[in-house]
Amino acid sequence: MSSHNSSSANDPRQPSSAKPFVPPAVSPQDLPVDYSGFIAVVFGIAGVMFRYKLCSWLAIICCAQSLANMKNVETDLKQISMAMMFGIMGLVTNYLGTGRPGPKS
């Protein structure tokens, strides 16, 4: 029990020299790539071009994920808004557009 008291007296740490952690500043060019935003654009374009409902819904979901994890507002918002427009355009053309020509029976 007495060794505990003597170890606290010999503590080499100095609370007066402790500084709070400040994260280093990172430039927007050095930020990691937003993969969910890129995937949202790809799915949005595929949903519009090939009229796949699943791709349009996945584009909307990836847009929401990218919006929640947005790091750089200026560049990410442009990409997210473009992907969101492709996703919405795909949903509108799939659900409200004319039907696909199919085999006549």
C-alpha cells in the first residue's frame, strides 16, 4: 500500500505542459474521395439510361448517405445534387413515363 503513495510522488508527467489536441488543417484537394457520391452518380445515370428502377432507388439512397457524410460542402454538394437529379429523373421516367414496348399477345 505504501508503494502506491510513493509512485504518485515520482510521477514524471507534467499536467502544466499538457495541451489540447488540435487536428491538422487538411486542404480540400487532400480529402479522401467520396465513393458513395460517385456510386450515386453512376446508379443515377444507369437508372435514366437503362430505365432500371433499382438503380434509381440506389442512387437516391447513396445520395442520402453521401449527404450525411459530407466533408467539403462546395464540391460534394454539386456532386450530390447532380446524382439526386439523375435519381429523381430516373424514378419519374420509370414510374410516370410511357410503358416499354413489349411483345404483343
